[in-house]
Amino acid sequence: MLQISVRHFEKTTILDVSGDIDLASSPELRKALLRELRERRTPRVVLNLNGVHYTDSSGVASLVEGLKASREVGSRLVLFGLNSAVREVLQLSKLLRVFEIADSEEQAVAS
Amino acid sequence: MSGGSLLLRMELRSNPESLCVVRNTTGELTQTLGFPEAECRAVVLAVDEALTNIIRHAYQGRTEQPIEATFRRIQVARDGLQQPALEIVLEDRGMTVDREKLCGRKLEDVRPGGLGLHFIRESMDTVEFRRKWGRNQLRMVKLLHDAKTSRES
């Protein structure tokens, strides 16, 4: 089961995500990302993936959609807290260098 | 269809909610067989992506359709050696798989979707599709590299 909690700051929103991202749960992630980027036009959206221990291609697709939305509206999408499973899947997709990835929340917010 | 020793057979329904159960079961099985941690994750990813493709493409999102998953321990002949491996066969009764759709997309093309088959091929040593007796059949094999191998007699 995927859980997403949202923390709003002045120009930044942090989405704390935990659980597995798969065919059943990825629409929820997609919806949360697009709400922040397209509807709220948040200048910087930070995705905390510390609690995510699995993602499949539908999760990657949701991240790519978020990235595209951020570029369209002139926002930034920053990821941090990637564990081995998530990192491997992004590596397999050749997307590790496409996303802005921070080492910590402090770095993600300060960048 | 195959020899080898049967490890596990699951009769599933095409419900996305069941994917986490299959992932956990596959993860436990691969660990028990002695696959390294990264290879356990790779097999889990391949099985999950294959089931996702069946649900989305063969059954077009319809739930409660039958899927059969069979896991066997087999021996594969490689370079004159008999090498132990895990064979996974997934069968469904959905639409015929469109070969064009299975080609995936170029990775340089950064857009959502089209990665599932790429993940399966990268994760497994053998990936074969076929249509038999009105069923789609996907056979995947992962070699157990770290296990002892024996010279073919």
C-alpha cells in the first residue's frame, strides 16, 4: 500500500512517499505529483523516496510524467532517499542522470 | 512443457492488487534458491513487469481473468556445463500479444511507458514468448551463477 504525505513550505512542497510503487499504486503518485506541479504550480517539488522499497516501470512512468510537467510549468522536481531497488530501476531506464537527485532532504531543499 | 523440479505453481487473477503478493513470494523463493540480493530484485522486477503486461495488454485491464505462474528449478547446458537455473512460465488466456507492442521504446526517448519489456529482458537470461492452444506463454530463465556447476556427461 502506498502512502503519500505532503509538507508545504513557502516555495517548496515535499512529498514523503512510502510503500511499493506498482500498477496498483502508481496512479496515486502520478496524481499527487501533477496536483503539485500543474494545479498548485509549486516552484520546487521534492520527492522523498526513503520509504519506497520497490518501483516498477509504471512508477518510473509517473516520475517521468512529473518531470515533464515540471519542465512545462517551469518548476523543479528533485528526488532524494533512493534505495538500491529504486536506483537500479532508474539506472536500467537510463534515467539516473535525467532526474535531479539529491543526497538528503537538506540538500534537496537548499539546491 | 518443461522438465526440472517443480518449486511453485500459483493460480492468480488479473488483479493489480495481487502483484505485491507475487513479488513477496518470488523474492522469498529466489532468496531460498541462493540468488544474490541484486538478482533476487531483478527476478522480482521481471515477474512483476510480465504480470503487469498481461493485466494491461492481454486482458486490457479486466480483473478476475486467469493467470498461471509456474516456477521450476532446471538445468541449462552452457559451454559444456550443466548450470542450475530458475525457470518461470506465465500463462494467460488473453488477447494475442502484439509483437510490435512488445518491442518497447528507445531509452533515449524520455517519456512515460514502454519500459516493462526492457526491464524483463535486462533482468533475465532467457525470455521467450509464444502462443499455444489459445494461451499466451512467457518463459523466463535466470541462471544461478554462484551455484556449483557440473561437467555435462
